Amino acid sequence: MKGFFSKEKWKYAFYTVSHPMDAYYEIRHRERGCVPIAILLVILFSLSFSINRIAANFIVNDIDPLDVNATTELIAVLLLYLLFCVGNWSITCLMGGEGRLKDIVIAVGYAMTPMILCFNLGTVFSQFVTEDEGAFYGIVVALGIAYSLLMMLMGIMQVHNYTLGKTLITLFLTFVAMFIIIFVALLLFDLLNQVYNFFYSIYQELIFRV
């Protein structure tokens, strides 16, 4: 486990922020990335997001901290992360993408780093801003979100060896695939629920007759 979280692997995760195109190329072709670190970064992003919603100053945050459930938000973020990675992998398999599921997981996970930094920085910064300076808080958070989305775009483009246009089409189809996966999962859940209710009703009937 220590090898998964070595100092060098963490340094490479931050190197990805400053040199995304080169770093994502090496993730795909030289096995430089680390799946556990990518997943941990997604978890840290979820926690940073929840902490920001709870602890950011009321001047820039109108959310009631009691309404924030960090556990629910963590589960939602991890499910969306899994859905996006599987959806993208399924689409790119049909469109000649070179990236493996592992590469997608790492690319998306590493792209969370700017948002982690900016959400935490924004939370701290919000404690010292006045109402007139609230716009600076918004800029800090927006920059983190924008750069993470840009990194994600570059990561998907690089690991699959796509052009920008094909990457954008792939991302659109990825969201379509995510909705299809959710729809099928709900259908399957409903079917299993009906089967369970059917056998449970038979069980109850037998119990009453006996």
C-alpha cells in the first residue's frame, strides 16, 4: 500500500496540474498514474466541497450547514465519478479510443486537484472578506472549477489520442451513456423489486394457508 501513496506518485499528481498534456501522455504510455491516488483525490474533492458549503462565510454562502450531508454528497460524487468513467470507456471503445478504463479513472481523478485547492482556499478566504469583496471568492472558486474541467478535457483527449472536436463529441455521448446506464439500472431495480414482491406474496399466502 505504501508504494501506491509514495512521495513520487503524489508529486506526479501535482505535476499533472502544471503540465497536463505531458503528464496525461505519460499516464497512458508510461504507466505514471496511480488509481488509488485518483480515487482519493475524488474523495478529497467531495470533502472539500462539503466543507465549503458548511464553513464558508455567510457573506458568500447562503446554505444552511444543517442541510449539508457530507456522507450523501460523497456517495453521490463517487457514483457520478464511476458513471462518467464507465460511460466514457464504453463510448470510446466504440470510437477507436486508445485509453483503458484505468487511464480514464486516473485522468478524471487527477483533474480534481485544482478544485480541491480552490475550494479549500475559498473557504479560508471567505472568513476574511467583506460583502464588497465577495466577488473575489467567486473568482477563486470559478478558476478552480474551470481549470479542473480543462484538465479533464485535455486528459480525455490525450489518453484516447483524439482531436478536440472528437473529444467534445465523445463527452456528449458519454453523458448520453450515463443516462442510459441510470435508466437500465432503474429498470433492473424495479424488475428485481417486482420479483421479490411476487415471491414474498407467495410466501405470505403459504404461511396463512398453513
